[in-house]
Amino acid sequence: MSAVLVRRCSGSRGVFVRGRWARSATHCRGRERDARGGGGPSDVAPSVFAEFRARLEQRAVKAGDLLLQISGDECRGLAPDDAAALLRGTENTKVGIVAERPASGGAAGEKLDLIVTRRKFKVEGVIPREATVNGRKIGIVRIKSFSSNTAGDVKAAVERFKSSGVSRIVVDLRGNVGGLLPGGIDTAGLFLDSGKDVVFIIRKNGSVEGRTTLEAGPQAQGLPLTLLVDKGTASAAEVFAAAVRENDRAMLVGERTFGKGVIQTVEPLTNGGGVAVTVARYETPLHHNINKVGIPVDKEIECPASRDAAECDI
């Protein structure tokens, strides 16, 4: 794992406070959520995302279905990780889900009204494998979410790929709603030379913290790198994507990303709801604010997360 320097400087940038009633407040009370909360389209419902897809599909909910209500709460305007907070809860408790399956040609979609039971399950965050595309062997790393272990897992996977003689590496970030911001920063550091900016965090008081690599990552001069992204790629996944793209280490293929670039805490209210307070936001290495905008791709293709990455035009 490459070392990252934290640089602080003063500035005059401000942030915003956004209030939203949320029954999920008790799940994240007093906790800072890295690059989460706020941002993203405000008039659309979140779609079923990678972390919950396999479990929900057992109850006929599929990737791409739009979540309209969770336990009676409207989902319109929620980002994927906010919807995830509503879905999570104590094991064996039940949660009601109202979803809509989009129909083709603009017709009204099928409504799904389900009651599901919460169960514990382990999310395998990094899934590496090899594939043959156009007669050449490539290494594909699917990152479902970022954690403290992601950089180490990705490093090990890439080293195995190099030993087996792959021609290039594809990192699949489709449906990755983020996770831990340090995990995205450390993973980006694997692919960057020393002295490269990874992300800038602008705090509530206007101070700016820059994350810069202290040494060259083990894959800084390695195999060609392609990132596969979609409109569900958000938060820490966008930090990783912007860092390697804007430092000319990788190209992005797929769809414009979600656009989630703020850090929030949720403060509880006496009525059981909560106020989401934005305490910081981040900027890319080239000082782009991607919140509610997302990251454009270098090559636009349509390849749903349900499809194998090797089948995409990468």
C-alpha cells in the first residue's frame, strides 16, 4: 500500500447544510460518512445496487429496478448509500419494499410490493479473474465497495495477473456506491507515481486537505489500465476513478458516474428523524467539483452491471 501525504492549507471555500427527514438516522447517528450524503440527481429513485442485488433477487427484485419506497419512506432523491441505510437493520426484522421495473418504450413499469426479512451476509469486496477478449488475455478486478482491505486485495490480484501474462487490467466499478474514502485513496495510490495529487478535501471552516502520494505505487508504470463505470459508480469509487484518470494513468469506459462528492454527518431529531449536515466536500486532482455532476467517460458504452465485464466493449 502506497503512502499518502495529508496537506492542509487555508481557503475560503464554503459548504452547505442540507436537512432531510430520515428514518435511518439511528443507523448513522454521530458518524461521519466519507464522501456520502447529498449530491446526485434529486428527482430520480435509486436503483437496486450491487451490495443488495443478490439477496433481493431471491425475492424477484433485479438490478436496475427503481426503489420507490422502503418501509413507507419515499426514496425519490436518495443516493444509493442512503437507500442502503434504510435497507439495513437488525437481523430477522422485516422491511417493506416498493419497486418499479422500468418498461421499454416509455410505458408504465411493473410495480413490485414486497416484504423481505433482513439477513446477515458477507460482501466480497474484490473479485479478480482472468478473461480472453479479442484473443488477448486480460485481468478483471471487480470492486464492489471500498474498505480498509481493498488496496491490499487489489495489489495482490494485479501481481497475480502480471505473473500470468495478461495484456492489460480492467477495474470494474459498476454499481460501486463507495464505501470508505481512505480505501479509494489507498487503491488509487497503487497506480500513481510519487508526488501525484489524489483528492482535495475542503472542510467546513474553509481549510483544504490535499492527499498526495509520497512514493510511486507498485503499479505506477505497470500494465495499461481501464476503468469500467456506470451511473451507479459513486463516492469513494469516484475518488479512485478521478485520481487515476486525471493523472493520465487510466481511461474511463461506460457511463457518466453518479456525482457524489460530499462528506456528511447525520444529527438525530427528537421526532426520530435526522438532519444531514454537510461537513466537507472533495475535489478531484484537477480541482473539479463532481457533486451532482459526475465524471465523464473517455469512451461511452452501454453495459449494465448485470452483464459480464468481458462482454462489454472495453
